[in-house]
Amino acid sequence: MRDIAPFLPLDKYFQGLGLRGRIVMCQLPLSVTMLLVIILAGVLHPGLLQPGPFLYTLGPHLVLLGACALMPWKRLPARAFLVIPVLDCIAIGFSRQAADEYLTVLGFLLLFPVIWLSVGRHRSGVVTAVLATVLSAVLPILVLGSGFSGPSFIRIVMVPVILGAISLTAHMVSNAVLRQRLQLERQDARLQDLLTASKKRERLVSTILDTVGVGVCAVDEQGRKILMNQQQRSQFAGTLSEDPDVPGNAEVPVYGVDRSSPLAADQHPLRRAARGEPFTEELIWIGSGISQRAYSATCRLIRDDIGRSSGAVLAFTDVTALVSALSAKDQFVATVSHELRTPLTSILGYLGLALEEKPDLSPDLAQYLAVAQRNATRLLNLVTDLLSVASDTLTINTRSADLTEVIGLSVESASPRASAAGISLRLEPAGPVTGHFDPARIGQVIDNLLSNAIKYTPDGGTVTVLARRRGHHIECQVTDTGIGMNEEEQAQAFTRFFRAEQARLTAIPGAGLGLPITKSIIENHGGTITLASIPGKGTTVTLTLPVADTGSPQPAHPDAAAWTGR
């Protein structure tokens, strides 16, 4: 198809002409060539242009050209114009015969009408071309009376054969070109349809992107932005440079989760996206002072057909209001908890003093005071948990300690509660498992885990605790045969105030703070905690701590803690 590409403009011009114009254009090459032959004949052999047979045979050529331009072709049958090339062949035969040996080359002019007749979808044009060449050789001899000679007979036989072969070739070539042209037209139509559909999809995508309240930015593998919605343009005006080597703007700085440390250049969302690094809901702060805004950044990679990264799409959600609300909630919880703790401590103190006078109290009154003391103690523990969660800052005093010993103390403390609930509490025998941690805080963790295991295990169940060393870490595992949790509940187990549906339905007491506090303590030690559970079969909680002192990590900014759900 590339071979015919240069002729497409000429073909388009020809197709744009009317029927009369196309017939004239087909006749014009023969007429122009005949004119040149006459001029050359006048120069080289002036005698040919003297009044005589040759000069008289030139008239039909002029008449045929005029007929092409003047005949009402649209009123005639569809293929009536083919009479013109047939008459051209006869006229050329008379001119050649009249010029005799001086202009035998006029026979070559038969190619013009022969090709005209042959080009097209109809095979009858080839037959007509052969018959026209026969007439061009026979009629002049009969009319002019020159008689049949050996050379003329050979010409009568050979010329139709040769021109017939040329006619057949022209017919096949023209049909091939026609098929290619039709194929190109169909492809062009398909491309136009695809272009129209692509524009519609582009408008649809642009409208959708401009409708959502999230800033969306697409970048290529070099980090250059290739698409950006209106929300992205408005909320990040001047903050995200077009140059991938300059991801931020010094006048509008980008900070990490603590709101004060400038984000490293290689950690900028655009730079990470250009490296092909996906991430989800990463908190960044843009701007400073009262205009500072919080954004949740998410990146998803664009993959090509073989799976390589060819760019990325980033989404920036303004979460300033959410982070502020979470921070305000924590501040409220901390304030209320602090205000509640002082009177509760006083109440417990006076209840303790009253119960010390138990011999002087009536049994009913002593029982009432004991119930009040037990519930006040429970309320104080809940307030303490709320303070720990809200502040999100834990004091960790690490030292070398034996995890087995800490677990033993917690098991001993929880044994009466387990016995009262009809639960078997077992400590798997193990030798010393030493590490570097805060025994008081880890004791609090074990107490929380044992308390949960006992609460959620029905009568006759078992709670097993073991400690062991694994490489550069020490590990504690608490396994129960309780009610368990499904996958969705496991995913939210460490979320503050979350309680499983089964626990709510069975009215098991709790505030949903034990596991979040436990997770916070373990993470402040530089360790990890995981949970695996099967509904109706039980739960296993595994925590790991480093053997060596890694240093207590710095507490995160309260806003960051609120956002991450710690």
C-alpha cells in the first residue's frame, strides 16, 4: 500500500471530478500526445501536413475530444463513454495507415485507448480492447484500399495479441489498485470511527476525573505529567513541578507525617511513581502555617503488554479535615480521661478507707462498697487505657530481662480468673528466653492477651502460652480455643474501639482498646505482632521482640497516629 501512496492525491482529485471531467481526463493524454506528434511531423516531414489522407484523419481526433467535453453523458447508458476509446483505436489506425511508413510509431498510441478500455472491474473491457485493435488494423486497409500485404497481415495478427496481453495486465493491475484503494478507504473509515470513539472516551474520562473530589495525576516512566484533572490543578497549583528532577517547590514545601520535616526528594510521590514504586494512602503535608493541608497519596502503576511499568497514576485526597477530626477526638478523649481519673482515684481511696473499717460495717453495706470499689477500679482501668491510646506516647525503659519470667508472672496473676471461668491455662515449659525490653510494658501486653483469651474462650476451653527464641528475635505466642474471628474482623482487630460481632452479641465486656494498646507497646519496642484466627476454633496472637537493644523509636506525631489508626 505504501507503493501507491504518492498517487493518492491525484486519485483523490480524479475521483472528485464529475463524470464529464473524468472522461475528458482519460481522453486528454492521447490528444496531447497526438498534438506533439503532429508538431514533430511538421518539423521533420512537412509534406505530411499537406492536404491529403493523413491531414484528413486528424479531424476525428479533434471531434472525439470535443465529444468527450460536450456529450450529455449522465443521460446516456452507464458505460456509453466506452465508445470513445473504441473510436480512438479506429482513428489511430486510419492515421497510421494514411501516414504509411513515415509514422508507424503511431501504433504505440493504441496503448491509451486500450488501457482506458481495460481499466475497471468488467472483464468485457479486455475483449472490447482486443476487438478495437483488430478494427484499427483492418478497417483502414478496407476503407483506404491499400490492400492486404504480408506485413499488414502480420500486423493484424500480432498487434491485437500484444495489446491484448497489455490489456489483460492493465486490467489485473487496475483491479489490484482498486482493491487496495477500497481497503485503504475502509481502514480510513475505521480509523475515523476509532478516532471519534477515542475522543468520546477522552471527553468521558476528563469529565469523570473533573467530577471526582480527588486530585488525579498520571505520569510517564520519566515522571513527566501526562494527565491531570481540575482538582489536581487547583489543589496543587505551584507545588508539583513539571520537571521530574524538581519534584517540589521551595515556596510551597512538602512535609512528611510529622508536618515539620521536609520530605526527602527521593521520597516525593512523583519521584517514587517514576521509579515504579506503588504505595497506598501515604500521608503528606503541603504548605506551612495555617494554610498547611494534609493529603493521602496513593500510586498505582501502569503496565504494558509484557508487564513492565510504563508510568503511574497518583491520587491525592485532601484529608486535612479527617486528620484534624481524629486529632481533636484524641485530644477530647485525653482531656476527658484525665479529668475522670482524678475523681476516680479519690473515690477508690475513700472506698478503700471505708472497707478497712469492714468489721464495723454491716454485711450488706460492706458488699455494696465492695461492688462500688470493683466497678470504680474497672472504670479507672478503662480511663487509663483511654489515656494510653489518646496520648500515643509510651515511656519504654528497656533492659535485659527474661521473657519466660514475665510470662510466668502474668500467667500466675490470670490463673484465678481462668479457673473461675472453667478454662485451662497452660504455660509451655521453656528455659530462659532473654532479650532487651521493658518488663513492665511487656507484662502489660501479656496481661492484655491473656485477658482477651480468657474472655473469648468458653467454659472447658484451653489457653496456651509459650516463649521461644528465633534467630535475632524472641517470640511469645498466646493461643486459645475461643470463638475466633473471620477475615474481615481480623483486619480490624488492632483498630481502636473495634469489637467483633460475636463479642457484641454475647455481651462480653470490653472497650476494644486492649489490642491497640498492645500493638503500640510492641511497635515502640521495635517488634511486631500478628493475629491468626479461625471462627469457632480459636485465635493465636504472636509477638516478636528484638534480642538486642535497638533503641526505643520516637513516638509519631499525634496526627500521624490518628491517621494510621494506631
